Amino acid sequence: MVLKTSQVGELTRIQLTAKLLGRPIYQVSAYLLGDTLIDSGCPRTAPELVAWLRGRPLSRVVHTHHHEDHTGGDAALIRAFGVQVEAPSLSIPILKSYYRLPLYRKLVWGQPESVSATPLGKEVEIGEYRFQVIPTPGHCADHVCLFQEDEGWLFTGDLYIAPRVLYLRRAEDACEELRSLRRLIALRPRTLIGSHAGIIPNGAAALERRARHWENLAAKAQELRRRGVAVGSIRRRLLGRQGFMNVVSGGSFSKTNLVRSLLGCPNVLSS
């Protein structure tokens, strides 16, 4: 594993990179603000995270959602520091009895241990900062973002990964995700703090580009479907060939999933 850190004011970004067969394959970030860690990375990177945190003030972990690359460090942090884990209410039963991961996810991230957590309220206080907890379903039903209005900070979890997202998990709902993006754009955040994208300035504009990309794809896909074009052909015309992750995941993570989901959300485009 590889751990790198960078500082933005009082906020520390902790970049955690999982390796497989000695090669880096995946990176996710946790963030330390005061005594609070926002997300905890995956099980494979937990030992190095614990080692880095020793000697630093840490009393709790706050989560954006339950996925293993965001909560996988919890058990190790509880054993090492006795931290309190706080998560969206819909995450609590999942974390308490974590499901067995598909093989490809277990190989990349590792299997999380089950942990007990307490539900987040409508706000989270971290030192002098008060964050709104904003439900943002789509990536998964329990996803939330954290917004600090005075600073304009928005912890986006997995809602903002990149300006152009071409793949979707089978369980994701692109329509809900677009609605969540529009909800966040209305807040006019100045800085996005992402689990994978890092720290992005001009936050509202970045979210707008992200939403527009999918909205434009949806409009094109729906027009092709009205002409009788099959889903597979739509995917090839708009997004090209399937990638490596489609093969590794057995179709669970694919471009076709994105097209199918976008075909079902015309109302989002007119909102």
C-alpha cells in the first residue's frame, strides 16, 4: 500500500492506494479535520492508515456511504483508537452485518469487517465547523454529502468522481444521481472535496459539467431508442467498446448499465 498526504488549511487529504501483485490498482482518499476522519478507505489500506494516525487526535469517523472503499478501515481504527463511527441511517444495518463482496471487489479492496455505528443527524459538528448532512441517493441509496456553507466546502463522497463518468454499477440509479447533483448545484459550493477526484475548485461549475454530461448522453440515448436502436448499439455509438472492468466484474460495472439507467430518466432533463 502507498499513503500520501497533502494539506489544505486545516484539512488533511490522506491518499490511500491499494496494490495487487505489487502493482497499484486503486486510490481513494480519506480526510482528517480536527479529531474527525471523513471515510476510512478500504480494508487493504487500513494498516498503513492506522500507522499514520498514531499520535494524532482522532475520536470518530464520519461516513458518506457504506461502500467498502469508504468504510473498510473502520474495524482497524476501532481496535487501535476506540473511535466512534457515524454513518447515514441506511448504512447502519449494512455495516453491522457486512455482506460478502463479489470476488473482484474482494481482491481489489478486501472484505470489510462488520462494525457498529451510530446514525448521522441533520448536521455534523467538527470543531468550529458545522456541516449539513444532505441525502444524495443514486450511487447507492444511503449516500450523503456534507456541506459547510460558510467555507463553501462540499464533501462529495462518490457523487463526484470525474467530469465524465462512463461506467455504472448495476445497482446504481443514474436518474437519482442526476437529481442529487442538481440538489448540490443549487447550494453553489465553492470547493468539492472528493474521495477519488481530490479537491476541486469552482465546485458548482464542476458539478454542472458533471450533470450536463449525463443529461446530454441521456438525450442522445433516448433519441436513438425512439428510432428503434438497441441498447447495445446505443452504447457502442455513444460510449464505444466495453472496458476491462466490464469483463472483470462480470457486467456488474459497465457502460451498458449507464445507458440503460439514463434511458429511464427523461423527467430529469426537463427539470
